[in-house]
Amino acid sequence: MTDTPPNPATLEKLRHVSVATLATALYKRGLRHQVIQDVRPVKAKGRNMVGPAFTLRYMPAREDRNQLTEFRNPKHPQRHAIETCPAGHVLVMDSRRNADAASAGDILITRLMVRGGAGIVTDGGFRDAMNIGELEMPAYHSRPSSPTNLTINEAIDINVPIGCGDAPVFPGDIVVGDDDSVIIIPAHLADEVADEATEMTAYEDFAMEQVLAGETIIGLYPATREENLLKFNDWRAQNGR
């Protein structure tokens, strides 16, 4: 966990690289399980979601503790998380990889957006997903789910370490989502991973141009032939990359 604000330049770089590229950069550092599994955009936005993680943890519901009357409590953790998630952060929810009941619905998620949230992620489902998809703020889930969260889950902890889709998430880690999926970058690695992913993306753009022009991938991707690195340097100079 970290209280240090992320570097704005790092966040900007992360808006222009793919989750796949970031996964490779983290793999090089021995981190193999940072992509949140079985989570996808409610609706593709054509741009990245980027921000520090603010977390909410659910646990299995016990029936005597999870009646609708729980929502009368202004400090109910689900509602409290929506009202306290800092602007620019991504609310990440551990819903036990269970979409049999909703993690949140369109009214709560709209409130998060209005408060300046950068996005929301659950390894469960959202109710009113058709409306959530139309919001400007990105949202990611497993699938639509109509039953209230109280059916199977109790919101129990705010801004603690969680697991979301089998990925470890610590408050302050950097969350990046594209139109495929979501990845969690440990906060202390964010600057160097953003720099490397930016370089990797430039080379990938070059390699794609070469492939479209008929070049073989052997020695090109990955770059194992010096001649391709020389061609890449020329390409960068010509394209201002």
C-alpha cells in the first residue's frame, strides 16, 4: 500500500499502451498474475481507464446480517466506498468471482462517476448493465447480474488488500483497463513499467507496419535480428516516436 500520489506523466503514458503489453512488461519482472481474470468492459470506450486502486471487499453473506434494512446505515461499506473513493481513483471490488448477485448498479456507479471516479471494476457482475455501459466512466465486470448484492455478499472492508479475479490488488496500485481487460501494476513499479511499455508499443507499431508490408515475423517479433533494430531506429526518426 502507498500514500504517495502517482506521477501524472506515468498515468498519461499508461493511457496509450495496451494491457497485453503491460502484462509482458510485468512478466519480465516475474509477475505473472496481474491481469484480472474473466473481467471485461461493460461497453468498450476506445480509450484506457487509468488510476490508483481504491478497494472494496465482499465476503459471503450471512442471512441475519444482510437484509435490505442494512442500506439505512450511512456507513454501509458499499455505499461508503462510493462516497469516499477519491477522485481520479478506480474502485476495485473483490466479489469472490461470483456474479450470481450484483456488486453495484447504475445509480451507485453514476454517483461514483459524478464524484470524479476514473472507473470501476468487479470480478462479479453489475445490475442495470445496459445503463452503465452508456456512462462516460469505464466499468468492467464478468457479466450482467440483477439480484442485489445482499443476496450472496456482505460488503465488509474498504481500502484493504484484496483479490480481484485472482489478481492481488493493494490500495494505491495502478489500475489500467483497455477494451480487452484490466491489469494491476504494483505502485512501486508503475514508472518503470510505463516507460518500458511505451518503448514496447513503439516497436510493436513498427513491427505491425512491417508485417502488413509483407515482412516475416522471424527476427522481427521479437526483435532478434540487428537489422530490424536498425530499421526501427530509422522508423522512429521518421515518425517522431
